[in-house]
Amino acid sequence: MQSPLIPNLSDQEISAIDNEIAHAPCRAAVAIDALKIVQSHRGWVSDASLQAIARHLHMSAAELDGIATFYNLIFRRPVGEQVILLCNSITCWIKGASQIQQQISARLHIGLGETSADNQYTLLPVTCLGACDRAPVMLVGEQLHTHLDDAALELIFRSREEAEE
Amino acid sequence: MSLDRPLTRNVRPDRTPTDLAAYEANGGYQGLRRALGKLVPAECLQIIKDSNLRGRGGAGFPTGMKWSFVPMENASPGHKYLVCNADEMEPGTFKDRLLLECDPHQLIEGMILAAYTIQADIAYIFIRAEYHLAAQLLREAIAACNAKGYLGENILGSDYSLTMHVHTSAGRYICGEETALINSLEGKRATPRAKPPFPQVSGLWGRPTIVNNVETLCNIPHIIERGADWFQALGLTADAGTKMYGVSGRVKNPGCWELPMGTPIREILMEYAGGMEDGYQLRGFLPGGGSTDFLTPEHLDLAMDYDTIGKAGSRMGTGTMIILDDKTCPVGFVTNLMEFFARESCGFCTPCRDGLPWSAQVLNDIEQGRGLPEDLHTLARQVTFIGAIGNTHCALAPGAMEPLASGLKYFREDFERHISGGHCPWCDGGVN
């Protein structure tokens, strides 16, 4: 019998996870895929989600949490609608990533690791994004933005604000 | 004379991807047609061995030799795996992204040929989470290959079958270490494994596994199609083939170019990258990513290949240079890298987990003007003890020590000026 305290995964989530299990040698092998699938539906992985995934994969929640917390792109705390992954590795740093971060922080009133009050954005640092020829760069959601400067930031955030209106 | 650039022949200036039809129209899958049913795996292996192809992920290990360790005739029954390492995350490295986004079929053809050579029946592309476009293109390319008979059961009517999957990662630089990558593919924490056993014998799920970098695998179709002698002749020095070279930092034209292996550094920097931006002078550079030793302007006439750069006291690594200019603080530069490596330590072994944050703290103190003269001794001791291969579980921490060790060697006066002056001469976080 299932514990009433642990929510069920949605049919969509279960179907996507089971697709992965179909070509894996054991259920626990898809732990990272399963965490990513649930996160793609819910934005982050809550304790309750973690327990539901663990139950589906026949793992302990503690073991799964050890995996979830290892990876920086599995979010164990709520994040905003859009996650900003700002590259602060070497070439972007040379090209002014620190100033870009200050601009973003001033605009959205958040520091690294924080979510804006309107829940639109979470700002996180990320390892070199592999676009050093176009530094400084950042990802907003899945969109890569390159050659960042004040004007570029203005364009990115204003067009997003307009799109929401 | 026009240069032969096999890896980037389908790369368009606007970076739009090459689809299956365009890839085939430009000679794609000819290497595969040449091999399957006509060459036995041992013959393919011999061609790759003869070509002198070396791993393009950074270590430069001979690819044919790596593959030769996979048990063949006497292999125990069960799966064998080929894994493409598309977890490009080395600071300052942006070459695999170009190959993945512009010509996904070239990689897939290389993987099918590599898998055929070691008789693997399952292949994975392990790609970093942030490469959304590349992952999507690869999934579409694999679907197209399944429909066309390049992948799946009895490829091109042969008795060889191969299944290919894309695995998108969930972050962490350490996943690029091949045994950590294998643990991550198994759904675990990406902690590197002890070696031996080596993955070629006991890798994914304890089965023989080859892990190769994107650029390495992209070379395979061309070598199989055109032969080892052709490939050898592409290089200007003892190392064979072409290489994806890159330059980033304060240069006029940062970018990535396929050039003959052994192209002089000066040519890459001046002709392709256009030289330094106006108002900036070259002080030094990391030749191949964040975990390689600094070289200086006196090294500009060296050939960019594994052995030459190795003899100069650094490593060619990924072949993508990071430029240190005169308006960027060398201490800040090294501090940024050390903070990166400290953040990315997997935490398994103490010298790395505790040593790298210690180094980062000392460096940060110096950069912020709080450094003491004895801090330079502390850093030198860290280089000695953390930098020695064998003192740590994997190569991450020794790699982190390379820019520090060479930074102390070439820019010692700048470290000393921070300490004696009590502030960073470049101020404002180290960047002009």
C-alpha cells in the first residue's frame, strides 16, 4: 500500500521515467534522468517529489538525495520561472562577468543563489558555458545570450518583460 | 594551397546544422560504407593505430592503443559500450560545441565506426545539460539514422547492430573525468573510480567501455575513408591530423579554427585570432584550458602539438588558448581558476576537497590585499603536495595546480606587489 503522505507522480512523469527504465539494466540507473524529468514538470525537486521518485525506482530516499544534491542542476529548493545560469569562469571573468552580475543583481534585486520577489528569475553561477569566443555569456532558461553588456542586458530583460505583458 | 579541413568541411559560417541529406551529399557515411562488411574490426583498429590519432579531450592518449585494450576474441558474453564524452566544461574550451551543433552526423558516424571496431552494441553520448541545442540535434540525427539503417539492427545489411542513446547530464565539471562519467551514466554520484581496473576492461556496469572525446570521434570517419597515411600527412609535426584550436580573451577575433596539428602558436594568435585587442599587451596564455600551465610571449614560436607544448612545461590540453593581457591581474586570473576547481571538486579525497578551497582562500587574501609574505610559501607547498599525481584520487586537483605553479613562476613579482602594497595593482576585482 502506498503511503498517503507521498504524492503520486503524474502519468506523464511515470511514462517518461519508464521510457528510460526500458533501456537501463536496473531501475536505479535512471535516477538522474528521473530527477530531471520530474524537475522539468515541477520546476524543482521537493522532499515529497524525491520520495515519490525513490519509491518508483525502488531506492531509499536518502540514497536518491545523495545523488540529487551532488548535481548543481538538480534543484532541491524552489527556483523562479526562469533560471539564469551566468558563466563566471575565466574568459567571461576577463571580459567582465563580475560587472554583468552586478548589473543583473541591481536590476532583479537578487544575488547569486537567490530568486526575485516576483518569482520570475533565479540567478546562479555556472561552469564555463563553452562559448568563450562570445564572452561574456549566460543561459536564461534554454536560451544562450552572448556578448553581454549593459545594452544587451537591457534588451534581454525588457523584451522578456514585454513578452509577459 | 587550400588547407584540408575534414572536421569542419560541413561547418557553415552561420553555424546552421548540417542534416542527414546534406551530410550524405557531401560524402557523409562513406567511411561507414567502406568499413561495414568490407573491413573486419581488427583492420579498422590497425588503421586507427597507424594514423597516430591521439585523444582530443586533453590527455592526448593514443586512440588506437586505448581501443586495443578492449577484450575481443576472448571477451566474456555481454554488452560492450562506446561512450562519447560531450561534457565540454574545461574553462576556456568551446571546440566540441561547434562540432556538435554544426555537424552532428559526423560524430554519429565516428561513433558507429568506433563501436564497430571494438564490437560495442550500445553507445551513449554523454552531453552536458547546458548544450540544449546540441542534444536536440543529436536526438534528431539518431532518429534519422535509425530510419535510414545506419543505426539499429543489421546496419547497412551487415550482421552488426548498434543502439545509440543521448544522455543529458545534470551538471558538475568532474563528469568529464571518464570514470566519473561512467558512474554518472549509471545514475550515481560522479565520483571518479580507482584505476585499475581501467574502463576498457571494466567500465559501465562492469563491462568493457571506451570513452572518447567528441573531436576524437569526429576524426574517425575521415581516417577510415581516406587512410592513415593521409591523416599523418595533415600534421605539420610528429603529431598527426588537424586540430580544433581556439583563442579567447582580449584578442581581436576570438574563435575556433581547424588547422594542421603543430601550427605555430604565433600564427594561431596573430593570423586567426587577429592579435591582441588595441590597447592590450600579451603577458601570457594557458595553451589548452584552465588546467594547463601558463606559457609566455617567449613561447609564441612553438608548434602547438602535444610533445612540443609538453616539453615547454605545459600541456596542449584541449588546444583552446586563454589569453592573459596586461590589464588583467594575474593573481585574479589564477584565483578565478582556483575558485572554479574548488567549487567543482567532487569531495571524495581530502587533498582536493580541503586543499583547493585553502588555495583559493590564500589566493583571494592576496588578491584582496590581505596577503602575507609567508603565503607564497604556503602556495608553493600546496603546489608540491596537491599537484603531485598520486596524492589525489584523480587528476582534477593536480590540474588545478598547473596555472598556480606556473603563475608563481612567471608572475611572481605581481604576487609580491599585491603583498607588499597591500592591494591589487589592477584593482576592481582584478579586471582593468
